[in-house]
Amino acid sequence: MATGRMNQLVVMVNLCSSVVEGIEHLITSQGNDRLKEDAVSGLLTLEENLKVLQADKTVIHETRWMAEVIKNWLFVYDREFRDRLYRWYFTALKELRNLMFAEIEICPVCSGKGAVHYGASLYMEGDEAGKELLKPVRIFMKCGECGNYYLAKEEPWIIKRKKRAERSRARCSRILADIKGLASDGSMLFIGSQNSQLYKEAASAGYEISSLIESEAMNSGKKGSYGVVIIEHLTDSRDMNAILDKAADCLADGGILWFDGPDLDKSMDLLEKKGSVLWREAASEVYLTREGTKNLAKLFGLTVKSLKRVGTTRGRIEVIAKKA
Ligand SMILES: [Zn+2]
């Protein structure tokens, strides 16, 4: 999952490796001042970052120690020094891995704690070299608190990023009919693109629509007055939480919120029953479940009024939730 903290951790893993490589060089070309400076500054950068990330104190201390010893030429190039170097390297990597895991455990929907749901494998029949590959391409986590799934790891090389498919006109008019059955008045906030089919359908259904794109919605001070709020595409990043909060805020009492999200269980059913692979499609960062959707709505003071699992090839869960 691409968070700033995770990116920082990946950078640090790489820095650790290059620092060790640099020190190995330094050992073979004794007395090279430039190599020495590089090693010291690399170690100090690591130390600084480890502090910011609140890493284990022993690791921070060891990193500082390595920097001081190299800076002051307090070491001899012997076996003992090498051992200490590799020991430092492995503890640092282990600590970074722990920090990464802690980061992955945080659910992007509710900030609860997730656990690995399953490691999925892709068996690709023959790449260019004619070799068969067996490699986990995606790992999903299931949140213990809200019950939804989220993507923890993905091998980016295998997936063809496709443009998001537009909803069909028939689906949009069916969605509007669902909304009409539960809406109490005709004022609507549409969060999404005015070029979308869903917007066009909402407009022709006669709603009095205010529309905002997602980033505007996040920054606007709008509060509770709409009978209907539609989120055209619920973002699957960590902002999901924020946009739902905002949408719930914009609802009048008794107003309804419509949103949908990808349904991993449906895709797994298809994989089991028909062998359809989902791996070649781009994955979302968050997948909803039936129970998870109800918990999610509850987080924002809403009650689920309608929950539909739709789609034959790629499943989605459509939700209409009401503000009490
Ligand atoms: Zn959660």
C-alpha cells in the first residue's frame, strides 16, 4: 500500500544496502576519504530516519555507533569489524521489516488492525523465456474491526493498468431508480465527474444537483442539507475515510448516501468456479464485504438501507445508507 511512510521505509531498505556496499568498498580501499564520508553520511541519514519512525532504540544506537567508529577511523579492517557490520545490517533490515509490517496492519478504511487474509499465487503459463512462474502477486489483508479487505502487497510488473470502465447507461438508470425508492427529497450532491454517465442519468431524473469533484468536496465547508449524496467513485486510497465522512456530513437528517466498491468475494467465487483470474486486472486498494459495508456505514453514523452485489465478471457492492 502506497503511503508516504511505506515509501520512506522502502527508501531506507535501499539505503541500508548501499551503505553496506560502500563500507565493503571502504574496507578494500583503505583510507579513501570520499568513501568514508559517504558511509558516514549514509549512516547518519539512516539514524535520523530511524528516529523519526520511532524505531527500536538499540538499532538507532548501533547505527550511530557504526557512523562514529567509521568517522574517527576507530576500526581495524578485521573479521570482527565485518561481523559487527553484518550484524548491524541484519538488525536494521529486520527492524525496517517490522516497521513495514506495522504499517501494513493499519486498515485504510477504519484504522483498525488487519491480518493477512490469504497469499494469492499467480501461475503464469510461460513468459517470454518460456519459463513458468510461480510467484505471489497480491496479498490481501482483512481488517479485524471493520471486516473489509485491503491490498497489502502487489507485484506491479504483472498487471496491465486499464482505464476504469464506465458504467453502462442501463446500470446508471437502475441505480437512479434504486435511489429514488429511498430518497426523501430532490436535492442532490454529486461527488464526481459531470461527464460521467451516472451524472447524466441523475440530471435527467430531475434532481436539483450540486456537483463537486472529489478534491473540491474535501475542501468545501458544506454541511448537512442534501436529501441525496452520490459518490460516483469512492476513492480506494486512505482518503476513503475522509470522503465518506464528508459525504455523511453533507446529508440532511433522513438523507441517503449512495456509493459502491469492488467486491473481492465475488472475484474469488469466479476464480473458484470458473477459473477466471483477477490478477491481470488492476486491483483496488480496498474491497468491500457485506458485513464490512455495514460496519463502514456505522462508522459514519449511517444505516444501510440497501445492499446489492452486482456485476457478472467483476463484482461490485452497491450501498444505499441513510443518515438517522
Ligand atoms: Zn477496517
